[in-house]
Amino acid sequence: MNAADKYEAVIGLEVHAQLQTQSKLFCGDSIAFGAEPNTHISAITLGHPGTLPKTNKLAVVYAIKMGLACHCEIELHNYFARKNYFYPDLPKGYQISQHTTPICKNGFVTITTSSGTKDILLNRIHLEEDAGKSIHDIYEDATCVDLNRAGTPLIEIVTEPCLQSCEEAYQYLTELRKLVRWIEICDGNMEEGSLRCDANISIRLKGEKKLGTRVEVKNLNSIRNVKKAIDFEIERMIQVVESGGTIIQQTKSFDAATDTTFAIRDKEEANDYRYFADPDLAPFHLTESFIQQIQASLPALPQQLAKELQEKYLLSEYDAKQLCDDKSTANYFLATASLNKNYKAIVNWITGPVRQYLNDEGTQFENIFLQPATLSALIQIIDDGKVNFSVAATKLLPVLMKETIEPLVLAETLNLIQVSNTNDLTVWVDEVINNMPDKVSEYKKGKKGLIGLFVGEVKKRSKGKADPKLVTALLEEKLK
């Protein structure tokens, strides 16, 4: 037996999501990304004596939204605690977080892997403020501190130690990022630090119930890096144990250049943080009616909407999931489907040529210029036999993605209206048959797949304007 086959991994993830409020968690300072260092600060951010923080109500609403989307229990009676841990970029000398009363408890996020579906169990979702940013690469002998981010509202989403592979971690983070974007509480941009992940990893012999010594890999800034870090740590731990060594509980960082982890400190326990209720912040109490209002404001979630798309529009499970990859794509489909009943064609356009164009341009559906009404009209002129799909995708779409013009008018202007005149088609078909006697002979001997070659040749002669259905029918008739 391979040594690795004797062990199983146990993984828990802690994900910090930056909430898309306008201001910080306990003051009115802006949280806009990209400002000059230390310009989004005030006496409260700087922790000056005598200043009093005040809780951002919208941040509380966003935390509840996430909890409801993850099937959590919402805590009605909440308070903030001080977490005493030295952050060089938090001037107060402590972080304000939640400890014994997280605003959301339990819950789950459903993922799909090669092994099937699985509910990833959550332990909690709590509110806390972010730290600032230490910058080490400007001066050789000094560290710069930017406090713009200090006090930014976060939710920390903590799973139970129930993940067992890097694939599960990858799918969970993909689903979580989709979810925070879907309910519009976080942009999910890991490169800008809006979504960050810490991975707690341990191994144990298969069948063992007791958890092994864990290692925490901090501040992973991409889903791919989370997967790589977990892979590396599992393999490293197995090698350590198999060689007779002992796993040391540590906090580590990930080096993306070498795909390896390195230790930064021995791991602290929770009691090292000396939590106590923040005396400057009053507890906040939620009502059932307030939570119900937030519940009512939530959109249909991705998995729920995917089922509705299958039922109402008779889409395949695959197509429905493709549309529900992000909210703007799903909304675009719904808007187009309200104007055109060729739902399958709409899906094919959205997930095919339109998405390809947006990818090439480096943009998203939320920024698309092509209006649903224009896409509907484009599909209609194909269904009416005015143009074929290939011409529409290669000649019309690039123009319609940048200009406001009726697809039919554009097709007429570019002289792309499909030729259905039998006399013209017969001339092109006869020319192709007469110029390819060898292929005609092969076709008549049974190579029926050559019909596509003949159709393609007619298409070239007509400059893409020949109706492919009529051409195919004429060819089949003449080749008999």
C-alpha cells in the first residue's frame, strides 16, 4: 500500500470576506480601494483616546444576509469583543471582533465534486474589523504602514473540520465566492484582498477519530493557491510522520513562487487573545421581524434559480448551472427570455459567442453593451432564415457588441442576408459538384460524411450567404 493511502486529511477553512459598505465598521471613514496610503483615516481609525466607535448597521445586515444564504441560525443578542493581539497596523493595539456570540451559527454550503454533492458544515460567521497593511518592500531597513484598510468591515466564515481534500476546498471556495457576489455583499476579489482564506490542515490514519496536530496556512489570496498549499502540506505531513517525526502546530505562509509553505510562528491558542466584551460598544439586539425583512430581500440563490430555470424554461441541468455561474449572466438570460421563447438559442449565445467575446475583452456580463432586446432580435433573424448562425456570430455580433443598431438592418447593410433563391443556390451547388468528381464518387460509395465538405464549399462560393439547410437538401437530391 502507498504510504499516502493510509492517511486521510482533515481540513477546516476560515474565509474573511470584506463587506461592500461605503464606510468602516465603527466609523465613517471610506473603505474605497486604491487610495493614497493613510488618507482614509480619522481619530477613531487611529485609536485616539476619548474616541467612541459606532457600529455600521449595513455591515450587520450584510452579515445576516450571508447567514441566511448559508442556512445559519441568526443570533438575536450580540456584542463585540476585544481581541488582544499585537497588530502593528492596528493602532488601538487590539482588534474588535465577536467571540462567544457570533451573529450566525451552524449552517452549510453545498458543493459538487467528482464524488458527488456534499454539505460543508459551518461553525460560525462573525463580524470583525480588518487590520491595516504592512509594506516591507519599499525600504530595505524600514516597514511602511498603510492604515486605509484598518477598521474595514469583514465577516469571517468558519467551517467545521469536515473537508477532506484540496478538491473539496477548491469547490467550497468557488461556491462561497459565487455566493457573496450573488447576494452583493462582497466583490470576491481575492487579488485585492476582498476575500482571503486561512486553511487549517491535519492528517490522521484512516479510521482514526481523533484529530491530528494542525497547521494553519494564512492569507491565501487565490483559490488555486489554497489548493496548492493544502496539497503541499498534506504531502509534507505524511512524509514527516512516515519518517518518524512529529507534526508541530504552526502558523505558516505560502510561497507562490515555489508552491511551498514556510513557518512564520508557533500557533497561539484562543485563550492567548484574552477576549473580553468591548466597553465602548453597546450590545446590539435583533428582532425576528428585522431578520424576516432581510430574508425577503434576498434574491433566489444560485442552486434554487438553477432548478427554476430547468422547470420554467426546460433547460438542461448543465445549461442552468452555466447561467447561474454569476448573477449578471442569469439576469441577462432572464431579460432576454422575456422577449424571445427560443430559450435554448439564448443559452447557446450567452454561453458561447457572447461569453467568448467578453472573455477576449476582459470584461463581464454586468458591463455588457449588447442589450437583451438586441440579442433577441439577432436570434429572431436567424430563426426567420435571414442569416445563419455562423455569419451572425462572426460578422454581426462584433459590431452589435459596440454599436446600437437593429441586427436585420446591420445584416442588410453588410449584404449578409441569406440567399434562399433556389436558382442561385442550384448554380453554386452544380459548380461544387462539377469541380469535385472524386469526392462525389466517394460520397456515392458510402462516405456520407462528405456532405459537410460540399456544404462548406457552397458556403465559400456564396460568401456565407447560402441557406445551409436548403443547400444540404439540394446537394442530397443531386448526389442521389
